[in-house]
Amino acid sequence: MFDFLRIDGGVLVIFVAIIIVALLFAYLGSRYKVAGANEALIRSGRATPLGGGEAGLKVVRGQGIVVLPLFHKIGKLKLTARQINVALADAVSRQGIKVAVQGVATFKIGADDESIRNAAERFLEAQEEQVDSIVKNVLEGSLRSIVGTLTIEELNLDRQKFQQAVQDAAKGDLATSGLQIDSFTIQAIRDESGYMELIGQQETARRERDARMAKATADQEAAVREAEASQIKINAERDVSLRRAETETQIAAAEARAAQSGPLAEAEATQEVVRKQTELAQLEAARKQQELVASTVRPAEAEADAAVKRAEGEKLARIAAAQADAERVKLAGQAEAAVNVTKGEANARVVLVNAQSAAEKTKLEGGAEAGIVFTKGEAEAKALALRAEAYRQFNEAAIIQTVLSMLPEIVRAAAEPMAAIDSLTVLSTDGASDVVKNATRTVTEAGAVVKGLTGLDVPSLISGAIRGGGARGGDGGEGGTGGRGGGEGGTGRRRSPRPSAPAPARAPAGATAGAGAAVGGAAADVATAARDVSGAARETSALSKEAAAAARSGAREAEEAAAQAAADASAAVAAGEAATREAMARVEAQITGTSQRVEEAVRGAPAAAGVTRDTTVNVAAQRLARDLAAIPGIERFGTLRLGDLDRSGPLPLRTMWRLARHELADRYGQMTIGEIVDRFAGRGGGAPPSA
């Protein structure tokens, strides 16, 4: 009958759990405290039994907190502001006067947690009257201290400063208790002695005095203004009277002038007519004077100036024509001479290169023949030394022969421009004989031109060759070369002995015999070269005689050409200019071709043993500097760069540079003529600049 009471065990457990949870929530809800907007909850106590929560004071504002019995205690602090009246009846000012001060202060507990904790420690269980009393006492003390630092005038006149000073003085003491002042207002200040009343009376009297003074000043200004107005009125009446009198005077003067205007106008008209007639007479006199100057004086002056200028022009024209003729003849001769000299030097260089090539070939053949023996080093050295000496003699003789063979051509080329002149005007006190002297001087200076361009002294070479031929068979010279008179190239210059070669290692008898045969062959070659040198010297002597005959013939031809040129100088100007241009073009082409051939020959020639590139460049620079220094008036071209001679400059300078630029262009192209002359010819040489 009680089956409906039977409940499943699981359902019962759930039901009981729900009831327990509901009771737990109800209990927790009853223990959960929420702080209002104008209050703060202060929870004190230790942590929860489960170990959660915080120990000590907990400040809660605008939130909720759980308060457990036996563990926590909760308290409330009102955060609303409150007002109190602050009054002092016997405060003493800085002047020692007692004053009564009455004010109102608004304060509250601070909003930060630290201020709330400080207030909770002091006022949590206290009544509001106790808090008001504490704040009032603090403010009265601050008020009393501030009043003692100010005068009555400062208290009364600057109350804002007074109020702020009281708040600042009480702020520190109230902050310790967690309180803060929102505002402090002074309502009334009174004194028992009536000092403030006296101050008021004085102020009232001062203001009354100021008012009276202001009224008196205003009355005075009004009187002044009235007087000024009266004076202005009087002045106006006076001005009116004066203007009336002035007007009457002007009317009378106008009437008088009107009465006199007729005679006065007639007199002025007559005066103007006389003045105009005088000006007209002056202008007429000036015109006649200008006509006289224009018709007589100016033409005479112009004719005189024209005559002077014509005379000067004719004089300058004659001088310029004579100078141009002389310069043209001189330049044409120099151009042809330079061309022939350049040809001779180029041919000499070619002969030199060919001789060096033959020497190299012979040296290689001798080395190959001597290489089969054990002692080929000693035999090859001696053979090469003997052959080199013979080749040097042969090269010098070949150069002499080539240069001397070109001398008649050089002299003939120097005389050809003078022979081509149809007429010649001679500006000299010596007459036509000076032309002969110039032609002879041109022939004799051909040797100097050859020396300046090639470094070869033709007269010295010829005389040396002749003396060398007669002196053979003398003291034997060097190395037993047989019959050379101790000189090199027949010039009489003695060579310094060569250092002896180190002693070779001993060789077998067969090898020594082979070396002796090689040395004998070399000696035979040397003898042949010596005979060639002697023949070249004889040819040189013959060529020298031919050159002298050509010089005499050139002088005669030059004298005849000078006599013929004296008859027709004007007709030769155009032809001379054309010939000069053609000669310069030919010279330029020949110089360019010769310099290219010389460069190719030098590049193809074998370098001498032990001679470096710097040594070759230094020697070439010294030679160029000496040749430049030997030219008269070279100082005028001292600032001209060597590299610029490829395009412009005097013909002799361009010729010298083009023959040497294959060795010097890289290092000396940017150097000026004055610098290279000073470095090598001025101080006896110098080191070449770095590449």
C-alpha cells in the first residue's frame, strides 16, 4: 500500500544534491554584500578555510564581496560630502589686530583605496559629529596660522589667495586621516577695534576726494573749452575782416593794372620782338661759321689725315711685302732642307737596323756552330765580342756614308727654293752680296741641321774616318783585333778595356780545337769588317768633296737667283705662297712617313743585352733635350707641350719630336719644352718620370 513512497536511490541522491546546492546559493546570497554608489565596504579578517581570498582589509567600491561568518567582518563608510562651519573670534593678524573670521568648508573621504583605508582605521565606528569636530579643529588651526601671516588689507582685498592658503595648510593633516577638502569659503571678516571700518572710511573719503577732484577738473576743462571756443570765434571774425580788406586791396590793384595793361602790353611785345631778332641773328652767325668749317677746315683736315694714312699704309705695305718675301724664301729653304735631312736620317736608321739584323743573324750562326763543343760558352763570348766590334765599326761607317751621300741632295734642296724665285727685293745695306752670303751660310749650316736632328757631327765623322784610315796598324787597340790604332770607329777615342771573363772549366782537347776554329772564323769576319770601314771612310772623303762642290755651285746659283729676284718681287708673292704650302704639305707627309718607319724599325730591332727600357728612354730624352737647347730662341716655345707638336709648332721642333715620340710619347708627352730642356740639358740629365 506504500508503493508510491518507493523512490529510486539515484533520484533521491539528485534531489538531495539540488536541495543542498539551493541552500548553498541561498546562504552565499545572504553573505554577498554589494557597495552602493556613495559608500565603500571595508572587509576585514583572514583568508577562507579553503585557502582562497585575501587576509587584512579589503576595500570594495561599486562592487560586491562575500562575507563569511567567523572569518570576516564588514563595515561601511559614507563617501558623501559634508559641510561644516568654521569660525574664529580672536584670530590675530600680522599687524597684531584681532579679527573674527567666519567660513564654510566642504569635505569628504578620499576616493582612492589608501584614503578609504586611513579613514576606516579612524572613523569606521565613529559618529559623523566626531568626524566633523576633527575636521573643524584642523581647519581652525590652519585658519589661525594663515591669518597670522597676513595683514588686514590682505585678508580683505585678496580673499581668493587667503582661502587657497588655508586649504593648502590643512590638506596635509586631513590627508593623513583619509579626508580631503572640496572647497573652503570665507563668509565674513570683522575686527573688534574698528580698523576695518576706519579703512572703509578712508577709502570712502579717498573716493569722495577723487570725485571732487574729478568734478573740479571737469569744470576747469569746461572753462578752458569755453575760452578756446570764444578765442576761435574772435579769430574767425578777425580772419573775415582781413580777408575782406585783402579782397578790396586786390580789387583796387586789379583796377590799376587794368588801367596800365595797354601800355605795358605794348612794351612787352616790343621787348619780345627785339629778343627774337637777337636770337635769329645769333643763329645766322653760327650757321655761317659751321658752313665755313664744313667747306674749308674739315676737307683740309680730312685731306691731311688721308695723306698721312696713305703714306703710312704704303710704308707698312712695302715693309710687310719685303718681310714676307724674305720670310717666304727662308721658310721654303728651311722646309726643303728639313725634308732632305729627314730622308737622310731615315735612310741612316734603316741601314743601322739592317746592319743590326745581319749582326744578329751572324751571331746566331756562330752560336750554333760553337754549341756542339763542351766549351761553347768561352768561344761564343769571344766570337760575339769580336763580331760586335766589327759590326759597330760597320754601322758607323754605313751611317757616315749614308749621311754624306745625302749632303748634296740637302744642299740642292736648300738652293731650289731660291732658284724658283722669279724676283727678289733685297732689304740689306750689303746689296746682292748679302744674298750670296745667305746661300753660302745655308750650305754650311746643313751640317748643323744634320747634327741637331740626328746627333751626328758630319765634319768630325769625316775627319775621324780619314785619321782612322791613316792610323791603322798602330798599337793594336783592344783584344788583338789586328791593326786598329786603339780607337773606336776611327774617331781617335780610346776604349776602356773590357773586364776579363772568368776562367772557363778545363775541356777535352777535341773541344778546345773546335773552339779555336770558331774564334778564327770570327777574326776573319772582323778583318773583313775593318776593310769595309776603310772603304767607307774613303767614300766619305769623296762625298765630302762632292758636298763642297755642291755648296759652291749652290752659292753661285743663289747669287744668280737673287739678281733675277730683284727685278720682279711682286709677281713672286703668289707663287711663293703656293710653293710654301706645297712644300709644307710634302714635309708633313714625309715627316709622318719617316717617323712611322723609324718607329717600326725600332720596334723590330733586337734590344741590346743589359739595356732596359728606362735607360733607352732616358738616353732618348737627353738627346732630344740637347737638340732642342741648341736651337736659337728656343725659350719662346718653353710653354709648348711636346704632345702638342704632333699638330702644331715650328717645323724643326715638330721634326725632332716625331722622330723621338715612339720612345718618349708615353712619359714625356705632357711635359713642356722648357721642362725637358731644364731637366736634361740644363742640369746635365735626370731620371725619367714614371710611366
